[in-house]
Amino acid sequence: MVRILVVEDNKELLALVAGYFKNKGSFDVYTAPDGTSAMKLIDGKDFDIAILDVMLPGPNGFEVCKALRRKSRCPIVFLTALGNEDNILKGYEIGADEYMVKPFSPKVLYAKCLALLSRTEAELTREDVIECGGIRLYPLRMEVVAGGQEVTLSPKEYFLLKALMENKGIVLDRDRLLDLVWGVGFDGTDRVVDSQIKKLRKSLGNYGGAIKTVIGGGYKIV
């Protein structure tokens, strides 16, 4: 089943879009009526594609898109009444794959989503693999294999490992890791990095030793 997230504050429109995809039989549909609910879903689940309104209660669609893009490379479609050029350009700049302006045709929306999913599937067959220390990371699938066995990681653990592996052999200090994994606007303590590194090493088991602590510097993977 394809997991799709639909975020829309208009109840009738939300029901229309969700119902259309449910009726196709191959979609597991998750819905959110506001930005806050959408953020919670993004934090707890992985999605194959997302349809976002822009004007939402709480965090707007652009903020939801940014949060989703920090976690996933899944296709993102904006479906909104904001059709001016500035908004369209902003949508693409922050990571959207498609921008549709209301009113819209559910058939066209569905066709665009299928095309994006097909393109993503094609990209998976050409996917690059990042390897280091007996660990293999598949970016498009967000999968990690250590010693031939798939490893289950939390989203933060995954993106922390990805940041380290994309910079293998390079020392990344806590501030840099905070920017890469938690986002530039994160206002918590940098000690959260130490906590997640500890969890990541434990999740990797015997391969956790590939992550080295550099006293006074930060962390690196070798």
C-alpha cells in the first residue's frame, strides 16, 4: 500500500481528496486538518507521497513541507488557492515536486501523483549507496544495513547517521550536526546530539564503533 498524507483544513475538500485515493484501493490515506496535526504525523510515520494545502491553522503548508523534506525525499504536491507566482516559486524552492492551484480536478491530481510515484520508483533502481565501516545506507529508501542485516532506526538516528556518512572521515561538531539533523532554528541544547549518538551506536550494535568521538571536536564515522 502507498502511504499518502493529505493536509487540508477544508473538511469537505479533505474528505473529497482522501476518499478519491481510498477508492483506488492501493492507498493507505492519512489526513490532517491543520499544520500541528500534520507535524505530529510526519514525526511518527514515513510517507510515500504528500498533498499539502498552504493556508492552514497552526504551522502553514510551507512549514509542513520543510519539516517533511528534512525527513524524507517523498514527492510533495501543493494543492492550494494561492496561485500567484511568488507562492508557486516558494513552493518549489522549499522542496515541492508539484504545485496545483484550486479549483482542481481529482483525476488530474491523481494522475500527477501516480507520475511522481512512478518517477520515484525509477530513481530507486538507480539509487546510490553510501558505505562506511560495514554499514550501507540507502538514501531514497531510508534504509540502513549493517553487516548484511537491516537496522531499524528512529528518524533522528537515521538522519544523524546519514550526516556522518555523507561526511565520512570528517569531524562534525555538535553545532553542525544540530543544523543538519534538527534544523537551523532548533533552540534546544547541543547535548541532544550526544544522547542521539549514544542511541545510534546501540542501534547499530557491533557496528556502532564506527562512530568515533573526537574530544573537543565532535563526531566522525570511519
